[in-house]
Amino acid sequence: MKEVTPEQIREFVPKWEKLDWKSGGFKGSCNADFIQDGDYKLHLVLFENASISMDEAIKQFKDFMIA
């Protein structure tokens, strides 16, 4: 696994701040929301037993992107 930077994410999803998060994309023992910018999708995936909600995960992602 490789850590990515906000700059690397912006290369593929430059309009990330303006996109609406949608539910879905994965099945099984996880929950996933995604944003899509053209041909690229960015998924946030949480296991069902995660200690945070998807809303909190999205907030943490946004904090990461603007830090």
C-alpha cells in the first residue's frame, strides 16, 4: 500500500470540492461512498464495524485535502 498526497488526488479528481458524494460501489462487509470527476472515481470505503460513520470519514477526507 502506498500513501498518497492531496496533490496526487487533485491530479485525478480536480473538482473534488464541488462534487456530491454518492453511496455505493462496493458490496460485502463494507460501506462505500464515492465522487466521480470525468473518468475517475474516488471511493471512501469503511468496514461495517468501523468506529466512525461515513459522514465523519468524508469530513476527515476533506480536512486531509485542505490541510
